[in-house]
Amino acid sequence: MQKFLLVGLGNIGLEYELTRHNIGFLIADALAEELKLTFKNERLAAYAEGSFRGKKVFLIKPSTYMNLSGNAVRYWLKDLGIETQNSLTLVDDLALPMGEIRIKGSGSDAGHNGLTSIQEVLGTQKYPRLRFGIGSDFAKGKQVNYVLGQWSDEEAKQLPERISKCIEAIKEFMLGGLDAAMNKYNGK
């Protein structure tokens, strides 16, 4: 049975729970709910496992804080015996408009501390990721406040539909592969 590790990036703690930077956690939570999976605290992450159409699905939300996410990713890839090409990292992206999805098989960290950690620990930029646009509507010097800030009311209204689109894209990634997911969902 083909195995997949889906990694939702975010920061643990109530103060971060509904921030833009935690969209990876929100997507992972929504997917777990749809697949009827329950997270439990395990080594370096909240962890859930189950299956989807003949695929074994493992979900993690690293408990290492964003800047050390790579430690959790490396541990779970190794522990579960999953190749990096069968992982998908779910992450926020300032460079994309709110709610836009971009799936890539490799690339730079674009200044994202979670991706920087993963690339440093894995020693490669070649691992699939789903970037979720959070927009860049902030004043000069206010990037950290924006990223770690709560969603606006307008953004919050859009989240359920956009998260559902991410779940469709994740399923396409597992069933049809990276190229099929990129072709169907990038920029949509």
C-alpha cells in the first residue's frame, strides 16, 4: 500500500491557533476531520493515521514550533519509511493572494522559517509542498504582526471554501500524483 506523509506547518499554543501562519495546521485538521482521523501527541508532533482509497495516510502537525519543523519531518519520514516525494508540506505563503494554492515539487524556502528548517534538515529543496496564499496586506515593517495575526473577517469567511479546495488538491496529489495536482489546482 502506497504511503503518504502530510505535514501541516504551524506553531503550537492558543496564541497562534487561528493565525495566518497556522494555515498548515488548519488544513491538516480539516483533512483529519474529513477522513475521520484523530490526532494524538507523539514524538515531535501531533500525529494521525488512516487510509484513503487504498493509500495509507499519515498526518503530522509538528510540535517543535515553526523554526524547527525539519526535525519532525525527518523523524516521521524515517520512522514511517516514506520517501520525500510522497510527502506534502502544507504552508502559508505571503507571495500569493489570499486563498490561492500553489503546489510545487521543489523550490526555495522563500524566507519561510518552517521551509528553511525542513530544507536544512533534509539537505534538499526537493520535497513537495502546497503553498496557501495569505496575501501581503501589511504596512512596511509589519510582516511579522501580519503573519502571526488573526484572519480578517473577510478572510475568515473565505477559509472554509479555500481549505476544502486544498483537501481536494491533497487527494489529487495522493491519487494522481504531483503533476496532476499542479495542473489541476495551481493558481485556482
